[in-house]
Amino acid sequence: MEKNILKIASELNITSEQVQSVVSLLLAGSTIPFIARYRKEITGSLDEVVLAAIRDQYDQLMELDKRREAILKSIEKQEKLTPALAKAIEAAESLTELEDIYLPYKPKRKTRASMAKEKGLEPLALSIFEQGIANLEKLIVDFINAELGVNNTDEALEGARDIMAEWVSENSEARQKVRELFWSEGVVETVVVKSKVQDTEAQKFKDYFEWKEPVKKVPSHRLLAMRRAEKEGYVTMDIAPTEELAVHVLEKQFVHAGSAAAEQVSLAIKDSYKRLFKPSLETEIHVESKLKADAEAIQVFSANLKKLLLSSPLGQKRVLALDPGFRSGTKLVCLDEQGALLFNNVIYPNEPQRETTKSATILLGLCDRFKIEAIAIGNGTASRETEAFVKSTGLPKEILVVMVNENGASVYSASEVAREEFPDHDITVRGAVSIGRRLTDPLAELVKIDPKSIGVGQYQHDVDQNRLKAGLDDVVMSCVNSVGVEVNTASKELLSYVSGLGPQLAKSIVEYRNQHGAFADRQSLHKVPRLGDKAYEQCAGFLRIRDSKNPLDSSAVHPERYKLVEKFAEDLGCTIKDLMTSAELRKKLDLKKYVTTDVGLPTLTDILSELEKPGRDPREKFEIFNFEEGIHEIKDLKVGMSLPGIITNVTNFGAFVDIGVHQDGLVHISHLSDRFVKDPNEVIAVQQKVKVTAVEVDVARKRIALSLKSDPFGKSAPVQNITKQERSSKPKAPVKAVESMEDKLAQLRDKFKR
């Protein structure tokens, strides 16, 4: 364990004491949000990113140690374990290195080499391999034995080459050299399966019918696209350097003479590479490159998800939510400040019924009846038409009208969670409720949906699902705990992400709350069945009780530090409430006086900040956003228009932007900024409000190319600043630079399934 601690410390450039402390806390059942927030003195104020890296690396090294132990036992059982071999196994720092060492000792089924050994040809192979034989033909005569199945010289040499080929393939140094060659000089090549070339579904992978690219340069999204094409049977995929180069590397290591024996070694090497090396290492590179691509895709997904979950909440407002539609009507629900369903109905303000007067009367009546403060409109079908209708009804100015991203709402409405919440209502009502709740508190509502269904990922269905779930769970837990949860109103889905709880304890909290009423204070959480001291320690600081007699219960101050805050108040001759409301009193505190062996300045500073803004929400303040008026469909767009939009998804090759026309536009990575951008997350984020320029509009194929550049067309062709009055006039023809983007953008869209 000590070796692992030192290795992690070295790789993360932190002290071994920090790593040891974190590992000890994790093994004792502490969560990453708890450690990051409430154990800063112990860890040296490490953040959640570093804490997660320590956890993941420690788990990987422990798995490596388990494999190391199993290999030692296996070789020892074969009575082949020497001190030098044991030392090499103990020194191995990766699973790949470990498996290379173990390969010659790994039990295997009958091979060509093992059959040649049974024929007594191993001594011949050894003599040839050493390449010191003066007369090879004379030596071979001694190994021709019809009874053993060696009838002539050719059969003897063939058997000897089989043995040498296996030796070469099992040499750990040789494997590492060829492995490095695969990574440095390997080429990813895809070829279409001829019988599938005309399939309609195959056309989305047309770019990969004949494709070559160095494996070291292929971006993750493209590799995942090629793997998907291979998985669906439309292309074959190969990853390897040229055979000549690989054979040359092996010959350089094993061939060191110009004799007849050396020629046999060369033949064995060529056979070894084609028959043993290439299939084995190609599989390995397939796996490793997939792991790297998965890691990048999960990182992109996690960054997007975090921004989405931490979207600005409107807060506790009475909301009327609309799930727009045409023929089937627009579902309408009214919600109270806590998101409880008060009323539901269907109105028909759009085509074909177009009952605008009746719908407006119903809408205005409900706004008055339920004292509505905001109207949430889902951004799906008929959204812009419904928005225009709502704004034309003469609503009181104080009622906000907000377009809400409804991705995943249909998934929620058909889920077990939704059925449990609304057993007496159909999916249309549940979907509208979800839209309304997303406006008031996006985090609380989105945690009820499988993150993969929210629409902010990159090839999320192609990556390792267990790794994806683990990565996204970390993100959700981090977001939930950074915001904090009101225990008396939170759903069990939201509570399940609170540090130390999980689904079962979250369910127990809700059941206890339903049976006994609201929790009066944090201390009363001890009454929840199966919620023990450890779980209480982990969760208490992240749970809020707004109306508790103890004002600290509504803050992020942990109960274990209540006595410390009481000491603050006592020393100042005031109450805790006075301390929380008076900046003058807080300024009088000399935090250094309260430093102990258990509590340092990081914790004391956090407590003081929390007293200043108890239970503060880290999310940004809500701001109203409006799409461009008069632009409802893709056909309304003209090249050169400057439009407001919201980033809906960020990928390695750019970002997708909702501009209010039911079809997101793509800002290619080359158009994200005036400067060169390597990582899109450096300059934009999901839910960010932006101003984009339309640089290509293809109505037939529903494709929109957008730009965030200040001058997307270049100096030779300035942007057309089209005003509302000019929209009906014929636009200038796009410049050549824009036309050249079309195929590239089309290819990117085909490769990226959202």
C-alpha cells in the first residue's frame, strides 16, 4: 500500500501524507464532497478533482496488486518462479507490463510451438536462435525422426521456426517496442463491407468507406464513429503500422548474424508478427484507444452535464407550464411554489384548431386564479408559435415568459419516478410538470432523468456504460452537494445524491417525513430508521432546514462546528442570529484565536463566509432570455443574420446552439473564436447565452452553420447585418469560404448522433 501511496503522490504532484489521509478517509466511508468541504485541514484543501483522481488511481493500483498476486501464485504453482522473475513482477507498474512478463508462463491451449516441442525440436530452435551454428544442415539431421512426426529437413525447420516465433512474441522487451510502434506509427484504416455499400443506413458512415488516419492523431469522436460503423457491420477496421516497419524493429533486436540460421530467425520473426504479434497487439490497441476515446467523451459529457445541472434557477415561483403542440393541442399545468400540481388542461391556440380567443381566456383566467408569476414553454414542436400566442394575450407585465429546454422530459414522463409521483395523470401532464419544474429548479428536476437522455453527450451510447455512469454520478453528486438540499421538500431522487445517503436512506427520509411531518431541525434526522452516526456525519452539512429554531440548520455549517460558532457569539456577546445578520460583528472576529489541532483557517474561513450568506446558492442569478422575434423556422433564416442563442451541447468538434427554429445550428470548432481553439470547453459552455452569425443555411437538409467569430466571412466579405425590415429581401450570395464549409459540416453532423 505504501508503494501505491508514493506513486499516486508523485503522479499528482502532492505529498504522500495528503494521499494517505484521503485514502484513509475514503476507506472509512467518507464521500468526496464531504472530504472536500469539511476535511480541508486533513487533506491540505484538495479539491474534488484531485480527490477523485486519488480515489480512481488507488482503486486501479489495488486491482493491479490483485492481479500481481494471482500471477505470482500461478507461476509459483508451476515451480518456475525465480527470485529475478519475482522481482520483475513486483516492479511492474502497469497491467500491460505485468501481462507481458506473465505471457510465457500463462497456461494456454495447444499451439504450433508446443506441438513442435513435443516433437523434440526445442534444442534445434535454441541452436538456430543463438545464430552461432556453422553447419545448419548437419545439425538438422539429428532431429529428423519419423516416429515423432519429423520426416524431413523442411518439417524440422518449420517446427523450429514455430518455437522461435512464440519466443519472439512472448519477449516482453519486443512486445513493448512493437506496442510503441503501433502507437507512434499505427494507422487506423476502415474499408466498407461491399455487400452493405448501398444500404440507406450505411450512408451516415460514408466518410469511413475508405479512411486512413494515424492512430495518434485520430480524435475521440471520430474513433467512436468508426467503431460504431464497424459494430453495425458497415465497415471493417484495422489498426497497425506497416508490416515492414514492425518486422524491421524485431529483426534489429533478434537478428545479429548473416548466416543460414539468421535467415531462419528472420522467417520466424515475420511469421511471429503476422500470426501472433499483430492480432494480439491490434486487439490491445483497439481496447486502449477505445478507453482513451471513452475517457474524452465522458469528460465532455461531464463538463456539459455540470453546466446544465447548475443552470440558473428561477426560484420558488408559482408557474404555469405549457408543453406545446399542434393537432393534439398544448398541455397546460399550474404549479405552486413547491412544484406541486394544482391544475391541468389542454388548450388549442395553434393550427389546425386555432382557438386563440378561447385559449387566451383560459390562460389569463388561470394566471389570475393561481396567482401565476412565470410561464414556462417547452422548446419542442410549436414552441415559437405558442410563445408568440402567449405574448399576444395581454399578460400582466410582471409575469415572466421563459422558453425551457425540454430534452429528456418525455423520458421522465414515462419513467417509474413520474408514475409514482403522478399515478392518476398521463404522460402529457407529467411532461408539462417537468417543464415547469425545470424553470424553478433545474437541478432538482434533472436528477430524476438518466443523464444519457438529457442530450448533452458525445457518442454516449458507444462508451463503456459503467465508466460513464460512474463519471456522471460523480458530477451529479458534486452539483447536488455544492448547492445543498432542503430536506423537507426534496424528492427522494434528489436526496439520494446527498453525501452519505443513497437511494435507500433517501427513501427512508421521505417516508419518515410523510409519516411524522417536516423535520424540525438537523438533529431530528437521527430518528430516521437506519440513518446512523456515519451517514449523519456525511449528510448533515449538505441538508438544509429553513424554518429550524437553530439558524445554522439552514446553512452549510456542519453540526460538528456549532459549538465553535456558539463560542464566536459568546465572545462577542451576541446571538448566532446577530452574527449572521451583522457584518460589523463578524469583522470583530480574529479567526487565528480559534485555530486548534482540529480546526484550521480553511474551515474557519468557510464558516465565516457561510455566516455571511447562510445557505447561499452557488448558481448564477436567473436572467430572462428571448430568441429573435420573427425567426421561428429554418426557412426564416438568412446568411449573415446575427441571432441570440443558447449553447445546448459542446463536443470536441464544436458546439450546438438553439436559435429558436426547432433545429440546432452547429458552430464548428474553427468558428468558436477569433483565436485558435483546441478544446471547445475553453471558450463556451452548455446553457451559455451567445450571439451567433448564420454562415450557411440548408433548408432542404435542415442544416445550419453558425459562427461566434467577430468576422466569420473574412475581411473580403463583411457580415451582412440584416435588420428585421430587410429579412424579406434577397440576401447576398454566401462567399466562397462559406460554401467550402458545407461538405465538412455535413460530414460532422452525419458522424455525430445526438
